[in-house]
Amino acid sequence: LHLSLRRQRQMCIRDRRNYMGFSYERLWELTLKRRINKTSLRDMAGITNSTLSRLSKDETVSMEALARLCEALQCQLEEIIEYKLENKDRVE
């Protein structure tokens, strides 16, 4: 997808100059390191397929779902989620 369309799909807060959102890249790195596939993660944490899908798309999920993931993986929230702030005016 075009970058702007992907950003529109993400549930995030926007203003005129900055894009703010959350990334679950750390979650996927942690599961890869521990050799846990997505189906096993879903079952371990007791989350739904739709929650797993939302995580895969970096969309918002409930704090309850994040707490279940942390409990299942025996980790802290900052180990599975990262806050991103990007300046739209920045030249890439």
C-alpha cells in the first residue's frame, strides 16, 4: 500500500506536522527470538484473531489485550510496544 494509505489505516493521533502512533515491531521481534508463532501467541495470551490482526497492522488494541500479552510473555509493556513520532516536514 501507498505510505499515506497505510497511515490512514493505522489508528493514531495526527496533527498538522507530526504523525504519532504505536508500533508492535518489538512484539514480533520478541516472539521470533522465543520461537513463538502467531497462533501460539494468540492461544497463550487468550486474545482473538481480530486482535492479532490489529497488532499485525500496528492498529490500536485494548490495554487488556496488551496486559494479556505481557502476562503470557512474562515481559513489560515497553518490551512489546514502541511509541513513534515522525515529523511530516522531514525530508527522507
